[in-house]
Amino acid sequence: MSTHYNAFISYKHAELDNKIAAMVERGLEHYHIPHKIQKKTGIKRIERIFRDTDELPITSDLSGTIAEALENADYLIVICSTNTCKSMWVEREIKLFLQNHTQDQILTVLADGEPADVVPKILQSREVTRVTEQGVEETVTEPVEPLSCDFRIPKREAKNVELPRLVATLIGSSYNELMDRQRQYKMKRLTAVFAGVLAIALGFAGYMFYSKNQINESYRASLISQSKYLANEAQKLMDQDDRMDALHLAIYALPNEEMPDRPVTDEAVKAITDATMAYIPIASANIAPVWNYEMPNTINTMDVSVEEKLFVALDIKGIIKIWDAKTHEELCCFVPDDSNSVPENFKILSNRKVLIIGAHFIKCINPDDDSIIWEKEYKDIFTSRNVNVRSDGNLLISLSDGTFYIISQADGSEIAEYKLPAEITESVGGSVGIGNVSLSPDNNKIAFTFTNHDLNCSIGIYDITTNKAIQKDTGIQSLYIHSVLLPTDNEFLLVYTTEEITSMNTGYSNMKVFSTDRDIVQCFDTNNLSVKWENDFLYDVFSSDRELIYTPASNAVSYYSGNVCDTYDLVSGEKLHHYAIDCPIIYGYAEKDDPNPSFITSNGGSATIEPTMQNKGDTVVVMKYFADNIRKATPGRGIYVSKSGSSRIIYYASLTSDNEWTAYEKSPEIASLYKAFLDNNVAATVLKNEEETVLDIFDPNTMAYKTRATLPINKDDSGHLSILGSHEGKILVTNSLTGLFSDLTLYSVDCNTGEYTEQKLNDHTFYDVAQPKYDNGKIVFIDRDNSDYFAIVYDVSTGKRDRYHIPLEKSASIKNLFYFEKQGYIYVSGTKDYIIDIDENEIYPLEYHDGWGETQYVSMNEDGTLLASYDKKDIVISDIKGKEVSAIPSLDAGMFKPAFYKDKKSETELLLVPFFDGKLCRYNALTGEIVGQSDYAGYDATRNDCEYTFDSDRSCMYLYMPGNSATSIIDVDSFIELGCVRSSMGYHEPTDTFPCISKDKEYKYHLGYFRHYTLDDLIKKAEDLLQDHEMPQEQKDAYGIG
């Protein structure tokens, strides 16, 4: 059976023609016919196209396979190009096709060239039979233009526009209808594709949104972790007294310009609160770090000017920096150009001048403009000890060859020159020459030392007025000279270690060697160098520093080394005092007019001699103010210290505090916050005198002092004085004599005038073991009528008394009383516990487990359904009638009064328990399980009571400890302590302030307040404290910031 073809493609086998023929064949066989045209024409697809290169082997016999294909093809498609005319087969195929088909079934495709040139001539005309006017038939040839598709255009355009012309002819459809249907099909297809793409896009967008959320959550979590890390590191730095870097880290732990998306963590808020010393009043010395000075290398020496204007430091590589001591601004930095210009020391002069001293040079500079005022060079060597400032301000310098110069401080010009006699200079041995030069107070005598030819230490005195010198061989090896001093015109002191006994107190790596070392302290008469007195000095701790200190106020000299200091009478040499400290002394000094020296110890202690304790022997009081491992220290208005091997100097100042404390208007001097009282309407402090009790009254809303009330209660009769509260413009004060049974007196004090009324509250005998309680205008106390006990509720406004009988057995007793006015209950504890339902006028006995001791505290939740009772061992949580709900056993640590708190997120009823050790624990009240714990700083075990104030607006809790006069600010989401207000009276909600006492400029206590700071307030505080201080880049790199 013959094969049917939709079309036969005839073409010349040339490159272009092959390409076009293949393109036409592929395009026709793969063409999608729209569904509606399929129904109309009955043709679903163009199934078969004949192209001889694909279907048949090459043959020259058209009468065979090709002839059959031509015969069975519906159409002939001729590829026309400039190559067509070269093919003999194309025209033969056309002729053979026309034997069975019409010329209308031949289609042409233009590959290149013009139609007239490339279309075979046989197709450009046809024979037509027609009838003439005479009615005669005749055959004529007429030109025709076959249907041609132009494939000379770009391939894509040919496929979309020209190929459909061929398709339309092959399937018997109009070209326009095919194109319209094709457009509709493409539109539907595009719509479907778009819908698919849209679905994929939406899915991808959802995935990306989810991924982005996951990334954002992960990023946020990482920022929170970094914030907590930086905050914790800031706290560590504060513990090490590195306050400046702690401030930097605290700021970096919060949102800032470099990291605006960083979440705010409670740890970071606490860190910046502590680093800024927010809420810290002046309560004592308040010595704290306030600035860091940075040097490039390890500190060699440092000093501050007498008038406290300049601070100067020298590091081990000879770099000197000078700062303004008040503003901490760096004024200038001296960096040596080469080894010949390396300074060995410096000396601060008056009028803001500094001497830079090298082995062969001396420069006087003005640090304010970094200019050299004058400079001098010398061939011989001199050291820093050989530069003395005379009383007239001019300088005494000495060279190693025994030459002394007096030079002008103003311009460096030489005023005078002195030379030691030849018999002295010729006896100088060794390589050091003349050293340890000191000038007498009257400027007339120069003391010096040198090593003689026997390598012993010789001492000498040169008298400027007579130009004469004396010397003496001490017989001491120069290697062991420790200190020299010329404190007066007549005494010259020398300290040395004997040649036979050398120091065994030393250390290497993790090994330390201890032994008792002996130094010799000698005093010579400057007139003849005779020994006036001599003393042994013993110590057994490695010596970090040693020096002689003269105290003119007592005309005594002290020498310290290791951990020991001895004080001698300068004239007689009598040992006046022997002081031993627990660690090495690294710096000793004497304040002006102070008869005793003071010391800085290597473990950060400030050691002072207290005159009030002299009757107890040689007593030293050491206060730990500074960082550990100190190697250098210099006193000024504060103390400058540097740790061992450190390039940083920490400056400590006294009276360091939060300078935003504001005094209440007209506040009198306040002695203490003993029995102080604060509520929304009034603040009061109590002062007990021998004959009376003084009550100072303040208005915390206007922040002003109101008046003073003097109550007729002497010191001996005020055993149980208590400020209960305020009511209708009066402060309610109760007092009872110490003892089991007495009278309870109520003093109602007018808050504006200080006038008071006095009344006895008890009808029978007041039982003062259980102290009265007050809430909302009602006072509750225990009254005893013979052997019957009553709980009395006294209404302050009406004077009405409600009595509730407590059914105690004869041998029973009452220990504590608790009043819950809002919930309507009174709790009485003692030998047996009872709870009184005020509204129902009922009393219920409460039974606890065996071994229960006396109930110390009782707390009640907000809705009055749960009780928490504590007996110094266990906490039992029960319902209102004593049925146990949960228990928290074996609390060996002491604790303060607990409180219930309902967690907002989980709605869980929590029990908050502050312990004496500074832990705030949270328990699930219904199960007794611990939920979490945190630290708080305001604890003090001297008084067990505490007060809770909850601030829902700020999500804070204020925990006030009256015994320590401290108020802890605690976040109730994390229960992290954000800050602690010392010397305070609690939190005043109406003004959002913390009333507290602080010292004024005259060092007297007054009542004032701190406002409750916002985070922006704390950040501004930190920035103000830092000024232009920058954290070193290596520090930033270590913490991954900046």
C-alpha cells in the first residue's frame, strides 16, 4: 500500500536549501493546529512530510520511490533559492507532480534572492483554455504568482508568520482564521504558563518569606546572644574596675548607630545602669574608677602635679603622654626619635611645665601647645634623682662627674655652677658616678652617694655656702642601697641591706620563696656624717616597692618594704610604730599635715593609720577600693593605679556618684533612714534623742520639706516605735514600752503643722510581741483581757473597734500578726495559728505538718485564695482554711517575706522568695517546683522585712529592704535586677522617683531623689561619662565589635 504524504519538499541539496527544507519539514510536522480548526477541517495534525534526504536513499530514478511519493503527496513545496536553477531534479519533480495534480497545489518557499529570479520558470506561468469572442476555444499561456512563503526574514518571524501560510493551505483553512485561532491558543497557553509560573512564584515567595522569617529570627537570636555576651563582659570589666571599657561594651550591647536593629535585653540595661553608677548617692568615700588613661606599652612611672592640673606617664619604651588631670584630655605625646632621645624620667614643674629627662639631655616643654620651651644637652650622664626643684623654682641638676648646675626654670640658662673637690671625684669608682642627689630644705646642702674604688657606697655632703664637701665610706656594697632621703637640713637617711644577708623573698613563674629579710636604716648628721641612730627593719614578703617617707607634722620618718612599715622619731631614732599589712605595699605617701603615712597595697587596698585606734596598738585599717594585682600607684585628688604589666592607668576618684541626685527643697540634715517611712502622700524620717523623738516630714509629690514634729518619747521608752502609715493628712505613729504587756499609744501627727494628738488604743493590756499592723485606715493589734486574747481592728476615721476572740489555750502564746485588709483576713501565729475571716466574722485554726516551728512570715495572694507560711525551715502554701496545696522544704538559707505574683504570660501563680544570700527564687505556687532564680543586690540580713511594689506600666517590681535602705529595680519578665538604689526609702509611684539620702558639698546628709531613668537617659549618661574616650581597637577586635 502506498504511503500518503501531506506534502513533498523539493529543493537543491545545498547548505542554505537543506537548512530551510529541514526547518519547513520540522515546523509542519510539529505545528499545533488549534482545536476548533481541527473540528472544522477534520485534520488534527500534519502527519507526514516527504523530504528525500530523510525518507529515501539517493537515486537518479524518478520513476521509482520519488515518483511514488510525488504521486501520493497532497502538495508540493519548492524551496526557491539562487541554487534552485542549478538543480535538474527540482524541475523534473515539478513536472512529474503536475501529471497528477494542479499547479494550485504547488507552494514555494523563498530562501534567498528575488521571486522572479529564483522561482522556477515553469511555475511563473500556466496554460489556460478560454473561449474567444468568436466562440472558438484556444490555449494560451499567462503569468502567475504562486503562493510563496518568505523565509528570508529572521527564523523566529518566519516560523510565527510565514510557516502558518503553508499550514493553512495544507489543512484547507484560511490563513487569517488560523492566525486568529493560533493567537487565542498562545494566549491560553501563556495564561496557563503564567498561572503556573505565578503558582511557582507564590510558592517560592512563601518559601522565601518563611526562610526570611527564619533568617530574621536566627539573626535576632544572634543579636540577643551578642547583647547578653557584651553585657556580661561589661559586668566582668566592672568587677575588674575597668569602667571605661565597661561603658563602651554596655553601649554596644544596646541598639546603636552601628547596630540599630539590636534588641534591648535586660542584661544590657543592667550593665549600663551599673557602669554609669546610676542611682548611686554619696553615702561614704564612694571611691570608684572614673577614667582610663592608655599608653602604648607597659607603664614605667607616672605622676600628677601638686596643683592637680597635669597627669604624666612614661612607658618602658620611653613614650611620654601628658593629660589635663581635670578633663582627662590628652595634651601631648612625646615619642623618641632614636635611642639617644629616649627619656628615662620626667618631672612636673609649676605653671603647667614638664621636664623630659634623658641620660644626656633635658627638655622643658609646654604641654598645652606641645612646644619645647628650652632644652639642654650634656656629655656626662645625669638621672632623674639628680634633678631637684629649689624653693625659688629654679632647678638643681648634677652630672655624674660631680658637677652641679643651678639653671633657670624659665629659660634653662645656667645661674650657677659648682664642682666637687678632686679628692672626691678621684675616689669615684664604677661606671655610675655621682648619684642619689638630694637638696636640703634650705637649699644650701647637697647630699649624694657614689661607688668608690672598693665598690662600697660612699656618702657625701656638699655645702653650697662654703663650697666645701665631706664624704664617708659606709663600708656597704653599693649594690644593696635601697633608699636615701634628706628630709631636713641636719639629717640624712640611708637604707641598705648588708652584704651578708641578701633578699630571699622572690618569685619566678608559679614559685615563690619567702624568708625574713633585714634592712638597715641609718641616720647621719649632715654636718660631719656621723651616725645619729641606726635601726633594723625586718619583713617577710617580697618587696614590690620601698621608700622613705618624712612626715613633718610628727617630725618622724617611715620606711616601708614588703608588707611592713616602721616609723621612727627623726631625732632620736626611737621606733614609734610597727605596721604589718596582709600583702605587699606598692606605694607609700603622706598627706599634708598628716602625722601618719598612708599606703596602697598590691591587692587594691588603701591602708591608713586611724588615730582613734592607736590605743589598740599599731593598727592599720585597709579598705579594698582598687583593682587587684597593682604594680604602680600615684595619689592626687584621687588615686592613679596601673596593674602589673599593663599599659593602662585607672583613675579612681572619691565621692563618685550619680550626679543627678536632687535634694528635696529645704531638706534639713538627716542622720539616717532608721524607721523611715514613705507612701504616695508623705515621707518621714525618725531621729531618737535622749528626751524626745524627732519626726521630719516631707511631701514627696512636691519634693519639699514640710515640717518637724517632736514627740514626747525618750530614747529608753521608744522600744517599739513604728510609723504605720498616713491617713487623711496625718502620719500615724505607734509606740509601746519594751515588755510583754504595756499600753499601745497612737500619735496622729499633722503633716503640715507637725502638731499631734495622742491616744491609748488598747482597752486592757497591749501584747507587744505581735506588733500592730496598718492598712487603708485601719489598725490591727492584739489586746489581752486577763487570759483572753482579742484581735482588735481599729478604724482611724470613726474610732470604731471590732473585736475578734482568739481561742488560745492557757499555755499558748502569740508571736506574730499579719493583716490582709484588701482580702479581709487577719492571720495570728504563735503556739497555734489562726486565720480570722473579717467579713464572715469567723476564725479557723490552721494545722501544719509535724515539726512545724513558729510561723515567721505569712503572705496572701491577690484574690485571697492562697497563703504562704514560713517557719525558718519550710514554706507551706495552703488554701485559706489551711489545706496544703504545695510545699517548699528544707530552706536552710535565711529568707525575707515572700510574695505572690501572677505571671502575665502563663497566668501561673508564682511565689517570689528573696534569700539572705542575694538570690531571688521563683516557685510555682501550686506545685512548689522552682521556676527560676536571679540575683539582687539590695539584700541585708539585719532586718527580715521587705516591701514589694509592682509597676505594670514598666513591667517592673521594686523590692525595698528597710534594713539596708536599698531598693532593687527588677524586671518581672526576666526577673533580672536592672538597678539598685542605695540609701533609699523605696519607690514613689506618683512622681516615678526614688527618695533617698545623699551627702551635699558640706558632707551632710539630706533627703532628695533620683528620677526613674529611661533607657535613653542611661545611654546619655554613658556617653557623657565617656566624653571622647575611645576603646582601643584591639579591645574591640577581642569582643567582635566596631
